[in-house]
Amino acid sequence: MPDANRFVKSVYRKNLQLGVIQETGYGRMNTIAELVGDFQSEGNSTGIIYSTTRKEAEKICGSLKKR
């Protein structure tokens, strides 16, 4: 779309942490659990984990609940 408007703005907010995990399988779940543990040990009680599908989100949630 050559005539499309482009909007560029900073999304930095000091109260947000963003990260990407590029692991697969069991190693990925361990990394997610470790990050959640670190997050909670810093006194945080809420957070959002994005995933590609609802099925994957439910798998992550189930794995975290078992720990």
C-alpha cells in the first residue's frame, strides 16, 4: 500500500517488560516458568503471556498450574 499512512510512536513504559522466547518443547515451558517465578519474586502478582493459539495458551496455563 504505497499511499498508506504510517504512524510511529514509542511504546516504552517503565512498568512493562516485553520479551520473546524462541525455545520449543519442554525447555520452553521451563523458561516460561522461570520467568514467571522471577516476576513473582520481584513482588508482581499479575502479568500476561501471549501465545500463538488458544490451545498453546491453555497448555502453558496447565503447565504453570502444575508447578
